[in-house]
Amino acid sequence: MAWLMASRLAARGIDFTTLIVLARTLSPQDFGLISVAMTLIFIVEAVSELPISQSMVRLDRVGRSHLNTAFTIGLMRGGLLALVIALAAVPFSYAYSDSRLVPLILFLALAPITRGLQSPAMVQYARRIDFRRDLVIEIVSKLCGFSVATSLAIATHSYWAIAMGTVVTPVASMVQSYFFAPFRPRLSLVRWRSFAGFLGWASLAQALGALSWQSDKLILGRFIGKADLGHFSMAADLSSVPEQVLVAPAMRPLMAGFVTMKDSCERMARAYQRISLTLLTIAAPGMVGLSLIADQVVPVVLGPNWITAIPMLRWLAIAPIFAVWVSPLDPMAMAMDRTSIFLRQRLVEVAIKIPLLIGLIWTFGVAGAVIGRVATNAILMVVTMGYVRKLVGLRIIAQLIAPWRIALATAGMAAAILLLPDALRQSLSILAVAATVIVGGVTYIAILLLSWALVGRPEGMETMGMKLFAQLRGKLFRHRAA
């Protein structure tokens, strides 16, 4: 998990740098146009997305026939995806009254097709919980995308710079995957039964999840202009950074870890609770902190063209907390071979979210989309806790009160930031932002460690942090003695 978090942190750092350059070079209308095109790509990709790697991780043995079948399924999926997107591009452009969407959509479709053709032999590293190569692949791919996107943006000031960077990144990733995991594929479906059941439930649930995730942008695109949609998309992308950096990389190794304890519900429940608290410990202060300093971050980082995104970011930054709270359910359910739960979960999500968003966006516009995302995430968190209770017997009330120390520390951090002098909180300089972050971070850590000591130092994130600190201090003393 540490390797994956390091790779994702480095990758998101590159993405963030790319975003800064593009935001200061291109207009909100350009981002809005790309957002509309990517909505279709994302939904079609998710509908056809097959968790092939995850399904092989849970097998007792993976042979060459499994790898050939995995590659063949990926190739068939890519062909189907290309056909669907090609047929949908023109009607989609008519629906949004913009002919530029047709070539843009067709070009962007190369990204998901390429992602599905990576070397299936990379799964052998995942089965050994060895993700060092993922670090190299992710960083090199992002650097390639950064170089292409920023150079084109500066040279042309065209939205095609974003599209080119979006496609170059997965192409570079695919090439590297065959370098690290050489594999000469043969077309075969001899092992398709090893994938069928797992892919069926997971794929359908993934399609519904994609529809739910993109529903606000899909609906907003019909009611507001490209510039307003660009502001919303930018705020949504920034708000998702802590979750993508801290939570998404943890899912793959967590599934491998859950597999080792799948025969004991008691162990699974303890592991689920501990992982949930660990992820919240890291993610919650980042999300709340981003919300508190949104009025400083946006003008300093993105520039004056994006001031409208500030109130959106202030609330959207809070929404991922509810998703992080219950995020370990997915790898746990996969490890227990209970993937049918995903479909029920996503059906409830779509049934709640889409009608609520339509009503809110119809009434309040962009503000309705922001309210809808926060409200539905909170509702769905409680629903997901119900599924966790059914799987491992962990009561909903126990899940709700478990992170009380994190909530206390986060509240203390928020108070410390709000009590800072107005001159510092309103200053639009990098040093002021850094000072605010340092004050908030130190306050959060201090309250968290103090409450941890007061309750008897239970095993958790703080224990791991203190052990790591002791190891580093020991190495430093030995180095000085030598």
C-alpha cells in the first residue's frame, strides 16, 4: 500500500502541476468542453470495464491460459468500446449542440481502449503484493502526459492539449507494462469460466456506479453553459485529489490482504474497522482543510479565472469523506466472493441520486449539483454500512462512532485555522497558504496523539506512526554514533 500511495501521490503531484499550467493557459470553456466529452467516455468505459486483474488475484493459481484469456477479453472489450463510442459520438454532439465533440470523443476513446490492453502478466506482482513497478509506470506515464499536454497548451492554447495528454498517459503505461512483465499473447477464451461470475456482477455494478458518478455533469451539461460546467468540473477534480491519492491506491493490496482472512468474519470485521479508521485518519484532515482554505487555494494555484469555483470547492471537498469512511467494503466483498452486493449497492445509489440531482439542479442549478453530491454521499454511506453489517456483523452504530477521535482532531484543526488572523487567512500568497496548512496539520496531529494516549494507546494509525518514528530515530542515533 505504501508503494501504491507513493506512486499515486507522485502522480497526482504531476497531475496537479499539469492542472495549474492548463488552468492558467486555457479557459473554463475549454475545460467544460472536455468535461462533456469525457462524461460519455467515462460512462462507456465503465460499462465495458472488466475487473480482470482483480479476478485473477483471487484465483489459487494463475497460468498462461488465464493470461491469454485475460488479454483476449481485454481486446474484445476494447473493440466493443470503440464501436459503441463511434456510434454514440454524433448523437451525443447533437444533444449538446456542439459539433466539436465528435472528433474529440473519437480521439479520447483511445485512452480507455489502451488501458484495457496492458500486459496481464502484471498480475503476478499484484499477487505477491509487490507494487514497486507500479510506482515507476505511473510516474513515467504521468510525466509523458504532462510534457505533451503542457507543451501543446502553451504552443496552441487549444483544448486539444488536454485531450492529447489524456491519451498519451495510458499509451505510455501500456508500453511499460510489457517491459516489466513481458508477455506474448495468444487469442484464447479457454479459461473464461474463471472470470465469468466475478465479471458479471462487478461489471454491471461498475456501469451503474459510473452513471451515478457522472450524473451531475451529464445533467448539468444540459442546463448550464460550458464555462459554468468547467468551473464545476475543476472544483470536483480538486475535491477528489485526497481520495485518489490516499484511498484508491489502497484498494488493490487490501483485497490481497482480505483474501488471507476471508474464512473468519471476526477477523474481517476487525480489519475492516481498522482500515476504515486508518484511511479516515489520513484523508479527513486533507478534505476538511481543502474546504477551509478554498478561497486561498483557488486564486493562488489556478488564477483569477477560476474564482467562481471557490464556493463549489468549499462544499465538494467535504463529500468524499463519506465515501472514504466505507471504502474498504469493495476489496472485502471481492475477497469474500460476494460481488453481487455491488449490484444491490449501485441500484440503491442510482435510485437515490439521479432523481435527487434532477430536482436539485432543476431548482438551484450548479448549487443543486453541489448539494446533491454531498447529500447523496452521506445517505449512501449509511446504506453501505448496512451492507457491511450483513457481511461481517459490524453494527452501524459502531461504524458511526468509531472515528470520534478523528472527528475531534479535525474539529480542533478547523478551529485553529478559523482563529488565525484575517490578514493571514486572506493573503493570496503561497507562504500564507503553507503557514495555514502547517498550523492546521500540527493542531490535528497534536489532538489526535493526545486523545490516543488518553484512551490507552490502542492499536491503529498512531501506533504505526510512533513505531516508524522510533525506527527512524534509532537509525539516526546509530548513524551519529558511527
